[in-house]
Amino acid sequence: MNAWHDVIIVGGGGAGLRAAIAVAETDPSLSVAVVSKVYPMRSHTVSAEGGAAGAIRSDDSLDEHAYDTVSGGDWLCDQDAVEAFVVEAPRELLRLEHWGCPWSREADGHIAVRPFGGMKKMRTWFAADKTGFHLLHTLFQTSLKYPSITRYDEWQVTRLLVDEGRVCGVVALELMSGRIEAITGKAVILATGGCGRIFPFTTNAAIKTGDGMALAYWAGAALKDMEFVQYHPTGLPFTGILITEAARAEGGWLLNKDGYRYLQDYNLGKPEPGPVLRSMELGPRDRLSQAFVHEVEKGRTIDSPYGPVVHLDLRHLGAKVIDSKLPFVRELCHKYENIDPVHELVPVRPVVHYMMGGVHTDIHGATGLPGLYAAGEVACVSINGANRLGSNSLPELLVFGARAGQAAALYAVDAAPPPAAVEAQAADEARRLERDLLGRGAGRERISTIRSQMQSIMEDAAGIYRDGDTLAKAADKLRELRERAASATIDDASRTFNTELTAALELTAMIDLAETMVHSALHREESRGAHQRTDFPARDDERFLAHSMAYREPAGSPRIEHLPVTITRWPPGERVYGR
Amino acid sequence: MPDQITMRVARYRPEQEDTPTFDEYDVPLRKDWAVLDGLNYIKDELDGTLSYRWSCRMGICGSCGATVNGEPKLTCATFLTDYAPGPVRIEPLANFPIIRDLVVELTDFMHKLGKVRPWIIRDEEQTVEEGEYLQTPAELEEYKQFSMCINCMLCYSACPVYGLDPEFLGPAAIALAQRYNLDSRDEGADERLTVLSQPEGVWGCTYVGECSRACPKGVDPAGAIQRYKLTAATAAVKSLLMPWGRR
């Protein structure tokens, strides 16, 4: 049985479901497939906590949201994309409201908003501190009412089918049965999210292995700005569980071992008792995570079994605020650290959280390959530039999920059906999975050994601060790891729910993406946003007001090109916080 | 505290064996290790063939439910030290067909979820230009609890009725229907009544209450079901008294 649909969506999180609904609403006669390696409600959108930005207050404006986003991104954002984004974000959030999202409310019944890092106005909509969870479940439940959407739950896509540069389907493995099938179609939308699992310490769920980015890269699409990796300043030690920025937006402080609000030493403003927008603890994530590194160097952090930490102090907020605005923070601290933030300090450290980079798309979600679209964290459109602002990613996946869905639907109406030639590609891929992977058996080393080495190479070379020598060495080591991964042990030869096979596939994807990150970082000889080079400490607009574009070379390693940034109304300027 | 604990993990490989067996593994016993960390240690260091689901490891994605020493638990939010000195027994969730090792089949639940029409139903939909539907914090509070379900299936595993009668709609699906029925923006309660008031709907529940005890997120499906029985009964009486009228 080979399946056929007009539009195939890979990934069932926020972007994928929003895209599916957009296709269904654009043309109900189009058949839509949502192919996801997990049940949609397990997708990592579920873990987003703090909120979703969209200007709605009378004292706010679209231009201010755009300026905060562009300056927060250190001018690497494409401003045409940002302008479309800020217009459509509030509309999308309202649509979610109409679909039932339980947004937190003001006493009069209107939507409530909260402050957020790097935002000059209060514009972050929230559903307590489980915003992503509610957004995902609302989208998933709403998607059930569209008969044209067919789901392939727990199907892992392993290859895109490409005919003369045109994408016309996928090959996927059904985990429950082990069946390997071609699902052909006119358009494919990638919505698989990020790849935080390339690093050892991350907020990202186990499934965030960059599958969609790798699928696009292997098919010949460009990966854009892969060197820009966001460290969130407040993760719990050991687990890496995220403590939302909303904790600081509600008034939380970051303290070093002397109980001192150290951010005042890093050009982020003066400490005030209450939260001040675009200042101190409400500065952007890149600057806060960098400040942490300097505190470590000064010996002003606290030692923990899992390395140096600082303290997040929420005690002065009191139980009432914490329980109404940050109940999940309290629950997570209690469960995973055995502490109560109402009475105790929360140990935190920077943690890999988000990929600004991803599959290069235009403002309609179209990649360079006909028939291939991408939206959400897997894509780089780019509204996030060199550093994403907190609460911009949820509206991004709605706005660009919807846009990609609409664009793919219009494309699918006119596109020719996939040529029969792709059947042969599907057969090749099935053979590869069966013979090279399922038939491999004992290899030289375990998958987990290679994965751990990749993670530690990336933490050392592509962390908060980088330098040319370390990056160059990392590039060599990753090339070697790629070869070793091809002969790692796969003891499990079963067809049924074989998670060793899927781990091997994910590892291959992650190593290739790690290489694009390291090569892109090596080429960018400047410091901008989340990419800080100790050997090139200044921003260099002359040479690098441009996106890095990574293409896969036949030998396997990437080739890096540059693409100018689109500037519409905000010429490059200084990033000013706290004054 | 000993520095190791034995995990007795249920194995079922349909190509190899007809019924589940157990394998034993010794894993480090560390203060902050969840049961899931123990499973990951086995997978990474001892036996790559063990299959189980997990993802967020922070108790929100609902993937990692299993039966731990006889009780349905999220393995990411249940800690090994609570079972020291061990051994601790890990089995798949009860009441579901087993696919492989700790992985159970959820097809039946996914089908039931759609049956209760879990989306906002309105006679007239407002446009985006008209802004939001107003909803006061008190109105939000009415249904909020039932919107917290993570679909982890612990309640189905705990439910003796579902164990005996797989046709029973079950706790999470009924609680989700109530989540929409109680939402001030929704007008779809009549449409959901036909599904909920069937024998395998709310009337299947014998109010054992195990579902609410098993829920890791503080949802009270048993309460939702009891409350809905009153609604369904009232509707039934009304339709007898006023067969020509709207319910």
C-alpha cells in the first residue's frame, strides 16, 4: 500500500497542525496528511510555558513589536518577514481564542497580557505558565473536525522523495508495524521543530533531533543561520527543565552567590524592585546567558553537582502570584529539585533552548525546492535573526504555519501529480533501512557513545562563546563521528517499535546538522546575538549583515554561502537595554 | 542508601515470544533519578533493544506512562529512590494491548477522543475582526481543570470499567467533553449529549474514582462524569416531558 495525499505535513506540533488546518480551510477538497513520529499532543510545542506575543493593547503598536524583534535579533532578522509577522500574530492568537484556547483573562473578560524579555510593551498572551500545552491541545482538538486531514501517528519520515529538484512525497516508517511506505503528494511541509538534542544540556524533549532540517538538507535545500543557537538563561541543573522567562516577567530576580543582582554589571540597566521592560532580568536571552559566563569567570556563581549555577529568586512574589501566574514553575521545582520557590531560591543555569536557524524559506514558507515548505522552529524565515525574543516562537509557528499551509494548498491545486519515477527512490530507501540498518547487528560502538561525544564536542565548540581554533577542530571531529555513526551497533533487528533503529536515524541527522552549525560558526568572523566569537568580539555589518547558507556537498560536509539580510525600515543600530 | 537498584522490566517482543517476560537490570540509584532515567540508562548502556516511549521528561507531554510496582505512573515524574532498596517492577500500562515491551496501543483512545467532538461549536462564529469572546476569570475557572488533561492514559489504566468493557468511552474522553460543555464560548453540549448519554458513555461509569486518584495533573474525571450524569438525566426527563421542544 502506497498512500497519496495532496499535501503532506511532516510533524504534528503547533506549526504542523496550524498548517493542516490552513490547507483544509483553503480548499476542503485537498487531502492532507499529518505524519508525525509521535502522537500530535506529545509534540514539543507542549513544553512552551511563558506565552505568545501579539500587540493588542491601545498603548502598543505593531511597529514597536517589530522594532523589539529586529533589535532583539541584532539586525539579522529579515524585516519583510517581521512586518508580516507582527500584523498576523494578534490575528492568529485571536483565532486560537475562538478555537477555545484557555487564555488567561482580565477581570472584565478581555485577554490578559504580561511583560516578557526584550519587549518594550506588555504584549505576551498567556495561559498561566502552560501556554504551549494549551495551544497545542487546542490546535489538535480543533484539527479533529476537518475530515480532509488524515493522521499518520507514530510514523517516522526517513527521506524526501525528490524528482529533478521537485519534492513530491516522503518515505516513512510506521513504528508499530515496521512497515516502510512511500507517501506521495504534490507538496510537503516540514514542521518538525528544532534540534536541541545535539547538545548535552537542553530544555528540548527527546524527540528534538532536527529530523526535518536534515531531510531538507539531504534533499538539497539550504540551511540558514545554523550557528545561531539560543541558550535560555534559566534551566534547572541536571534535567535542563525550563523555568519560564515569565518567572522574571512577574518580578523574579537573578542573584549570584553574594545575593547580588549581577545583571546590573553588564549594561542591562539598574536594579529596581519591580520588573522594568527591556531592562535587567527582562533583557534578551543572549545577553543574560553571556552575563552568566562572566559571573563564572569572576568566581561569583554557586557550585552544584552539575556545574556552576546562579539563583532565581521568586520568594518576594509570594504564594498567591506564584500559584496564579506560575503554578507549573512551582510544580516543576517541587518535583525535580525538591524545593518550594515560595520559600527557597531556585538554582538555574543557561541551557540550550531554541534554534534560530533552520530550513531557509521565503515569507510564504517556500524553500528553494519546488513543492517543499517549512514553518516553525524547523524553518528560518527569519524573524528571529541572531537571537529570538521570548514569546515570539508560538506566534511564529501559527503565522508561518498558516502561511505555509495556504501556499502549499495553492501550489498543490496546480501542480502535476508526482512522477512514477519516485517509486524507485522509495524502494531504494526501504532497502537501505532494511539491509543497512535493521540488518546491521553488532558494530564497533554503541549509538549512545557516539551521541555523547557529539554533544560534548558541540558544547565545547559551539556554546555561548566560540573561537576559530576550537570550531575548526570540532569540524574535523564531527566528520570522523559521521563515519563512525554509519557502523554503530543496532542490536535490535525487530520490525516492531524499534527505537534503536529510530535512534540511529536521529543520530545521523544530528551529526550532519552539528556540522552545518560548526561550519557556519567558523565562517562568521564576527560576534552577533547568540553567536559570540572571542577572536572576533565585534559585530561586523560590513562583512556579515548576511545570512549563512549551508548546502550539503556530495562528500558530505557543508558548503557555506551568504545571503544579504532584507532591511525595510530599521537600519542596523545599537542594541540598547536598560536605558 | 545503596548505590544500585534492580529494575525488573517487562519485555515483550512479538516476533520472539507469545507472552511478556521480565528482564532484570541493575542501574545506579541516584537521588535525582526518575524511573525514566533508569530506563534510559538501560537503553544507552546495557541493552539497546528495550522499547518505551518518552519525550519531554517534565510531566507535560504524556508519553511515558507505565505501571510501576503495580500503579500507573509517569516514569519521568516518579523517582527511583521511592522504590529503594528495590527491586522496582516496570510494566506497560494495564488495559491496553501491548505492542512491544512497555509500548501500548492507543488507537482506541485516539478514536474516542474525536467522537466527543472536542472543539468549540457555535451557532454563529464571530470573525477575528470582532475580537475575542469575552470570558471572565470565573468562567475560565469553570472548565479550566478539565483542560489540564495530558492524555497520558493513566486513568484508563486505572479504570476497572474500561478494563472489563473496552467500549466504555473512559475518563479522559468524558472529561474532555465536559471541558467544552462547561466553556462559556461553546454551544455544542446538545451534539455531545448523544455520544455521552449512550450506555458506553457516562452511564458505564460505576464511580470507583480510581481515575481521579491516578491522574498526575489533578484533573477529576470522576467528578466530571458524576456531574454529567445529572445533566444527561435531566435532559432525558425533559425530552420525555417535552418531546417536541429543544433539549
